[in-house]
Amino acid sequence: MTSTVPALGTRTAEGSALQAVLLDMDGTLVDTEGFWWDVEREVFASLGHTLDDSWRHVVVGGPMTRSAGFLIEATGADITLAELSVLLNDGFEERIGRDLPLMPGAARLLAELSTHEIPTALVSASHRRIIDRVLKSLGPHHFALTVAGDEVPRTKPHPDPYLAAAAGLGVDPARCAVVEDTATGVAAAEAAGCHVVAVPSVAPITPAARRTVVASLEEVDLTFLRGLMTQMR
């Protein structure tokens, strides 16, 4: 877990119960969920296997141990989890080096949170090497803290990443707004006790208590996030 600035003490935005915003990366801020699937297909093709498109919803948003493990079992590929993880990370890093599109509304939201000095963390199931590469495009100055999937005992769908982010920022998880794009990430944030904004990328997500579903980040701004705290107590 890496902090780009010293940890901020508990700080509540003026006139609001919102203390921090915790953001997922792949499929939420950067349009990369399709990249992962493309890389997985390419790697398994090189191993002599074709991935079934119906498997995509199984691996999306999950930790690499789960998604890679599932694909090894489903295909019967003769490769270890450790070997496959290296190939997938190498392929993904090469892919984002060619092109890394931001999701609509991502740049504007990050700029708004920075302008209003809202403590913000990037919380991803991706490994540290991938997060650090993506941060070059997102702008590391937008985040007080970043949490990688290979830096916590249990990654998403467990609450550990979001609990670690809240602790690192010195805030109450119940006063954090989380933005996620997959059911796996939503489950992690809700298990941590956070308010969740779901922006589905690959598979649908239904609204629920303490969960608001929107079509795009373009619908999300600071006023919207502050409103969640009062609407969903």
C-alpha cells in the first residue's frame, strides 16, 4: 500500500458527512476491462486454448488469483498460476503502454475532488506494477493513497482493500463513497460498510440499500457524492 502524500487525519468536508472518496481503477476510471479479456485470450491462444466468451463475466473485476485460476481449470492449460500471472501482467502492461483511454467523466471527477481537497484513494485488485503504470495517465497527485491487490491479505470481494484505504486516510468507512464497476468490487465496498456508486462496465448491477447505480461517471460529481451520505443513512 503506497501513500502519495502523508496520511490525512479524519477530515469532514464542510457542510457534509462525506469524509473520503475511494475509487476503483479498471473499468471505473480507465477503460481497461476489455484489455484484460483481450490479453487473457491472447495468452491462452499461445498455449493452444480458446476462451469461451461466456467466461468473461466470471473473471471480470476479480483478483488475478481467482480469474487466472478459473481459466486454468476451465481450459486445462499446462501452466502454473504464478507463470500465468506473469504472462498476464506483462501482456496487460504492454497493452496499456499503447493506449489507455479514460472513462467518460473520469478526468473531470478527479479534478473536482482535487480542487475541493476531498481525500481520495485508488483501490484496485490489480497488482502494484500495473497501478503505478496507470497512475502516470491518471495523475498520482489526485490520490492521497493507493491500494493494490497484491498488498492486502485478501483482495476484492473481501472488504480488506477498502478498510485499508479508510484506515490509511484516517476516515470512517461508513462516511466514504466508493465508485465501482463490477459486482466483485461492489461486494468488497459494501462489506467494508461504505456507500457505493456502481457504474456497471461488463455485467449489470442492481440498486440496493446503500448502493446507487448510474450509467456513467458523467452523472457523478461532488454534490452527488455528498448527497449519498444524507440520502442513505
